[in-house]
Amino acid sequence: LESIWRQGAHDPKGHRTPYASVRNAQSLFQAMSSMRPPRGAVLLNSREMVEDDMEEQSVTPRLAPNLPSWTIPLVLLCSFFVLLLLRPPWAGIYMAANSVTQRWSQQGSQQSNHTDERPTTPQCVNCDPCPGQGECLELVDEFFRTAPKGSLGLYRTYQRPLEGGDCPQCDLNKWAFESLRKRCDVYDNAMAVIYLTKRGQMDAAEQILDIFLRLLYPTDFTNIYPEELYRGLPSGRTLTLLAASYECDTDVTAGTYQEPQVMDGAVDSGNNAWVAIAFAHFAAATGKGCYRTAAEDILRAISIAGSCADELDGYLARLPPNRGNQRAVEHNIDIYALAGMLGQWKLQERAGRFVQSMYGKNQDYPQAYNVGTVGSQRCGPTSTDEDGIPADGQFWNVLAHAEPDPDRVGKSVSWLIYSDSIWEYDKDFLSKLDPAPMLHGVRFTSKGFGIQWEETAGAVIALSHFLAFRSEGSEDSFKEQLQRRLTASRLSLRTLLKTYGAVPASVRGGNGEAYNAHNPYSTYPGGTDTGMGFPYLRMIHVASTAWTGLALMSRTTAADPVWSGANPMRLSGRLPENDFYCLPEQQEPDSSITDRACMWK
């Protein structure tokens, strides 16, 4: 009871807690607290020992004479049923919903992301978008022409902080930017390569890809563990997979996964798949087969280290050196898309079976694809709903065509456009626009709070392509609702692009200290809460800007045709024949993860 009471209005991840239940627990706790506990008793979830400071007394309860011994249990049982009649267990559901609704409206103000001004139908209110496709894409082009890179040669993931608000926990420069500006994430740079390639800016794209090649193919194996090395690849070279994020201003060599050269040493199969997807798009656009070979090497390395062989199939999310047991639907969608581009059908089928197995695994969302599986052993089989429903696991699924069942696809898209579980409104009052725009977009997960703009841009491409190419035979009301979501989100992206010259990860003020207070309804909540234990702050973001560019390439206004080539998870054009000119010459390492002895160890 103390645990429930002390948690108050939010749990450690900032999720809503019904106030009715909290108030009832508080009253009951206060009533029970008058009963003194025994000496040395520990209250539930308490950090202190509660000791009786009075002399211990022995009290023996006595039954009234002539009463049988079962009287007290009978009275207690009857009391329990009386309580159920007065307050049935389901009564709190309605009260909890009302409490949340009241809280939403009470917190609303002109200076808040959360207001009671939510439109009754999806729309972007008071929006001022960039006018047309040419003008919008020129803004994205200019951003990538001038965006700062580190000495490593990769784009900084977070380009600059925006105004964080007027509060002690609002200074983004003080709390976060000095550390976040050091991050050069491989996923963000892969998305930049895809955008630049689609825009015909091949020199800029190739510069980033050549840095990836240097980080993938070591020439000195002295300090690299065998489990981090992959042989038996299409190129005949030895490869190390990429860390999630490198320190932008240090000299990094292949096979490095520790600080200070690395900001995030996790080797994720999804991040590496996106880098390979970028290689494949560039190879198809330029005819340079060496970059196709690099993509095939990455896919082969993922399959060596990450393949699962149970009834769910699929691939692990986290690979050596810091391997994990979990599988993620998002990572398997990435691998599905990559394998399809490279014509590796068996590897694609393995990823597809896992993605399809996640449909309906979360009982609260039976028409959605669950986040993945966990377990204490490799390829854990237990489906988890701890992190809610991931937005990318739904929209990227549509882009990659990973689900072959049209009935499931239709139900999934119906849930996406009709349910508010994944959608959000944010008022960008810190933009200083008058009136402030009320923006419409997608949460990071169903448990998150606030719009994450990278996810929103991906949703725009997915819904645009579904409406144009896969909605034949759908009811008019379905198409109208889909179009409303699509139009409102696209206008919101165009408004952000015009306002800031790029797209932030979030428009919500506050820094990480504000986020750690776990009050997503505050005026400055500390960015967009992903629902997974971390936020995206109000900073210009490379991945959000690149995805927005792709979304507007697909279609910017109602007068534009829908261009299927903007889909980053499907290949435009044909891949050239393999070549090896861009890969370094290497000596053979003593052992690697593909050696039987190393694998058994």
C-alpha cells in the first residue's frame, strides 16, 4: 500500500496511474498506519525500519463466551462480500478514465504541450508549412550541405539545441547538448546517405559510406577478439560490425566498441542492416558494385552471429561483443528489407516469420505487432509487452511488405489510423509563432508521451504508399480517415521544416532533469518520452530531418504524384555485379566467429 501511495501520479517510467486508486490506497494506508507494527517490522517498499519506542506489550485477544471458533472468519468473509457490493472491482476503471481526462484538461494552458484544444478530427491547427515540394526539399538539401560533422567525417546526430523553455530544468545546453553533440550515430548517418542518394548528391553520400567501410574492415586484428571478427563472407574479407554510435571527434578504428572512441558500443542488428541498406541504395543508383558487396558482407555477418533456430526464427537484436537474448520486431523488419534487396530469400524468410509471429501477441493490442521476445537464454522465446507497441514495428512493416497476409495488413492499418494509442498532439508554443501551431504526429511507442518526428515521417511515407498502392477495394470512410491522419502529419512536418530549417526530434521543452521528474503533463516535460526509459529532446535531429526529406520526396502536396522510389525499405533500380575495389587488402586473422572452435567456446 505504501508503494502505491508513494508513487503518486506516475510510475518510474512516467505512465499514467489512475488517481482514484491512489486516493483509495492513501485513505486505507492512513487508517492502517494507526495500528502500530511489531518491533523491527519493515513496511512494504520502505527504506526504514520502524521500531516501537514504547514498551512491548503482550495482548491476547479473547473470544466472547459461547461463540464457536469459526465466527471471526465468517464475519470477515461477509464483510468482504459487502465491500464488493459497495465497490465492485471494475468500478475503478471508469473512475480512472475520468481522472486521466480531468488531469489532461486541468493541466492545459496556453503555455503547455498538453491542452484541451485537441481537434475532434486529425488536423494540423495554425500550421504554416513550406509551400511546395521544391521549396521544402531545398531546405533539407541546405541542411545537409551545412550540417556540422565531427573530425571522424560523420554527421553529428544532434545538430543544435532549440529553446528549451523557461524553467530551472530547461537549459538544453547545460544538461545534454555538450554530451549529445559528440554522438555520431551510424543509423542517422545511414538515413542521411539514403536521402542524399535519392537526391543525386552522390559525392556527399559516398564520403559517409567510405567512412563506414573503414570502420567495417580492419587491417590490424591485434586488439580485436575473435568473436567480433567475421570470415567466410561474399567478399572474402574479414569484417567487424559497427557500434551504434561513435565519438565524432576521435580517431576510431574497426573493431572498437569501448569509450572514449565510442559513445554507444552496442552492436545492433538493425543499425547494421540500415547501413547495409544505404550501401545497397547507393550501389543501385551509381552502378558501383563494391558497395553492394559491402551490403552482402554485413547481411552475412548478421546471419552468422544472430540467427535463431526455434519455431519463431528471426535474428537477435544485440550481437557480440555485448550480445543479448532478445529479438525485436523492428530489427527483423530491417533485415527483411535488406535481404529482399540483395535477393537472399532464405534469410528474408527467416526474418519474415518472426515479424509475422509477433502479430496479436500483445493482448491489449490484438491488431498490432508486438515489440519482440526476451528470455534468459539465446533467442529468448517469451513475448514481452513491457515497452508497449512500437511505432516503427507497425509503419516500417508496411514499408517493407514483411507481412504477406492482406487481412492482417488491413486490420493493422485500420488500428493505426482509428486508434489514438499511437497518435499525439503537441503545441509548439516555444516556436514563438503566433498563434502557436498544434502539431499532429506519432508517439515512439504506445506507452510514450509526445510526438517523435522521425517516427512521424516514417508513418507519412507508409500511409502515403499504402493509400496510393494498396488500398484498392477499401471503404471510403477508411480512406478518408487515413487521408486525415496523413494530411495532418505531413503539414506538421512541413511546418517544422519551414520554422527551423530542419526537423527536431521533439518540440517539447525541458532537459533530461525535467524528464527524470517523470511528469509528461508538465509544461516542460523533458522532451518526448519514448515509454522505454529515455527521451528525445528538443534538438535538431539528423534522422528526423532525413526521414522528413524522404516523406516529402514521396509526396508534399495533394497536387504531387506519389513516388514509390522514396520508400527506403524497397530498392529502386537493379544492383550491379559485385566488385571489390573499395575494400582494403587484409591478412587472415588467427581465428574468427565463423571458426568452429571459436563458436563452441
